[in-house]
Amino acid sequence: MVGFLDQLGPGIGTLLLIMSTLDRIFPDQLMFNINKFFQKILNIFNPYVEITFEEFPSGSYTRSKVYSAVETYLGTNFYLQAERLNASIAKGSRCVALSMDDYEGVNDVYEGIKVSWMRSKSLPKSNVISLNAREEERRSYVLAFRKGHREVITGPYLSHVLSEGKSIAKRNRRQKLYTNVSRDDDWGDEKKTMWRSVVFEHPSTFDTLAMDAKKKRDIMDDLIAFTKGKEYYKQIGKAWKRGYLLYGPPGTGKSTMIAAMANFLHYDVYDLELTSVKDNTELRKLMMEISKRAILVIEDIDCSLDITGKRKKNKGDENDLKEIIARKVRKDNENGYNDENSKVTLSGLLNFIDGLWSACGGERIIVFTTNYIEKLDGALIRRGRMDKHIEMSYCCFETFKVLAKNYLKVESHKAFEQIRLLFQEIDISPADVAENLMEKSAENSVDECMENLIKALHKAKSKKEKEIAEKRSSKGLMRIRSVFSRMNRIIDNKNVD
């Protein structure tokens, strides 16, 4: 058998040389038929089947997810077999990702069936130099196995490879924080908006979040129900998304809540700056590029463009988008918007929240934050758009205990009762409380931090009492002025008589 293969090798080489020569002489159609004929002959002597997984399928500039899963599977499970490997480090990661080098091969065994994998690279046939590197070199993984095992390999084995590769990628995946930025277009002076990302490493969790325990549990249960609700949303005919409105005074932890939600669900965060988006068309492109399992955040929505204000009620539907569009157009004309201003409209934003475009992509959470909920247009925050309204209020005693545990590692202290009574009299944000509990140096003790907080609370109490006194004084002066005004009118009337 070995002698037969030794004789067959040179014969195949000669055949390939003849084929390449004929390819230059005969027309394409004739060569196609000749190639097809010789391929059938070669298949008779070839006991193997090959499946090619290309990195960039023909006509596509997007990396194949199947190729990525195969690469992850082989790089994780068979890097010890390969003699030549490529190493890379993902941005913000300390782990080294390994993959097979070009023309390197490894063997795998599945249910007693042996298969082989090889990483291949193809070069362009023409001598034309392409401006696109992807067109110059195309890589692929080639799977080879015996014909008799076709059913097992193309079915259970490939399913195993893809699911295992995706699971490994998911375990190694790092959360990303995206923001929209503008850059010059490659072909002109026009600005192009795109997403840029960094690794999301915010440490906030629901365990460290300073909030009432029951309220936190309610939010966590709501998030869990959302992630498990794919079939339910499909059944009721709604896009798989959920809106959260976080509102409250500054310093009450709205941004911290978003970070805790992202870490709880292990979702990416897309921080959308509306004022840097040119128009609704550009907004649509950005929305289409948001991945699944993501949180879209628009902070301080009341300060984002001119999309707030009271809506005029009519006899029809209060949520009529025609009313919204007309009102927005009038405002645009009054404010004299030009091409340099953002032209994102309220109607355009609403269309991406719960209009036709909201169904593009799934498992998305939309979060708006505001310090002044009364400034927001009712159409923007109604149920179905912002499904859950969460008030981020001033610090209470239960919130303080969470902060004391986080910052000072204490669950009880002699000062707790005095602090509890002070919280009943004043309004203070969790951020201000945390600042007083934070140890400024190694010498700061728990007692000193508690004393600093008590001083801050007394100061806030004095400020509040002063404001109340000033209001009362102001009201008293107004009453006195009103009395004197009446007396002057009476005197004037008598003089006239």
C-alpha cells in the first residue's frame, strides 16, 4: 500500500501541472468541465471529506461567528498539540489568547472517530494589490474526516464544537463600555459617528448599592424575569426590551445603579450622547450596531437636546406621534437650528424605544436618568417606553447602614441611634454621607468617621432650619406689606371722598 501511494503522489503532481497548463490555454467553460471530470476521478481515490470554515465568507466584511467559535475551541483545547501558535492579548485583559498558526494542524477524537483540523491561508489570484487587507489574505479552518463518518461529524460533532466554542468565549468575555464618537470620514471631510469601547470595570454591585433591601430585591427580580422572558415577549407581541427611568436628586446613585445592573446581568453598556448625534438617520445606524444583551443609557435625558416639555392635549390620543413631530418642528424653527446642531427629534428617539426599529436586536435594556422628572415629556416616560420608574431618593437610615458596612465594615455602633434621629429631620444624598464615612488616611478610626458624619448632619440640619426661618420671615414680610398696602388703599379712598 505504501508503495502504491509513493507511485500515486508523483502522478497527482503531474496531473496538477497539466491542469494548470490547460487552464491558460482553454476557455473557462471548457476548463470548468475538465476540472469537474478530473475532480470526480480524484474523489474516487480520496477517502476523506473536507469542510472549510472561512474567516470572512464571500461577499461579507464581517468575521464569521462560526469561524470564531472553531478558533476558540481549538485554541483552548488543543494548543498543546500544535507546534506553531499565534498569541494575542485582548484589550484590557491579562489573559493570552492562543490560536493555530497558518498551515498548522491538530487532531481531535469524537466518540472514537478521528478528525483533523488545519488552518489554511489563501492569497489573491490576481496581481492587483487591494486596499483592503481582508481581500489580500483569507484564512480558514479545514476539517477533514473519512466519508463513512459524515453523518456523525456534520451533526453531533460540529454542534459540540460550536456550542463549546461559544461557551468558552462567553466565560472569557469581558464587559465593554461603549460611547459614540465622531471622526473624519476616510473619503472626505464629513464626520462619521461610531461606537468606541473600553473594558467595563466598574465595581458596583447590588450588594454594595446603598438602597433599601426590599427595593433592591424588587429590581433584581424584575431583571431576572426580563432575561427569562424571551418566549413571553414573543407571545404578547412585544419587542424583547425593557425601559427603566431612574430619577431623583443629584448624588443619589443613579449611575451606580446602572453599573450594578450591568454587573448583575453581565451586559455591555452603551452610553449614548445624543447631542453628538447628527440626525435621526445617524441615530438609527448607531442603534442597529448595538449588540444583544446590552444596556443602552441616556443620562440626564432632560438636558439632552430640546426634547422635553409639556405636550398639548387634544381630543384624540395623547400619544399621537403626529402631535409630537409637529411640536418638535415648531421648536426647531423657533430656535433656528442649522446644520451644525444635532437634529435628533423626539419622534425619532421614540421610534427606537418602542416603534418599528425597536424590534431590531433583542434582550436590550434602555435606561434614562434625570434629576428633574417633571421636566420630561409625558410621551417619553409613559409605561411601555419606560416600563419601570425607580426613584433614587435621599439617604435614609437603612441606606446609611449599607454604607457603613461597605466603608467601615461595621454593622452597629453607639452613634447609630443619634444618626437615625438626625436622618428623620434632614435630606442628604448618599454621596454626601459616603464622603464623610470614607477614611481619609490610615489614622482615621471608625469613631472619627462617625463623628465627621454627625457634624455634617448637624450642619445640614442648621442649614435647613435657616432656610425654613428665612421662608417664614419672607412670608411675614409679605403679609406686613400686604397689610400696609391695604391700609394705604383705604386711606387713599377716604382722601378721595
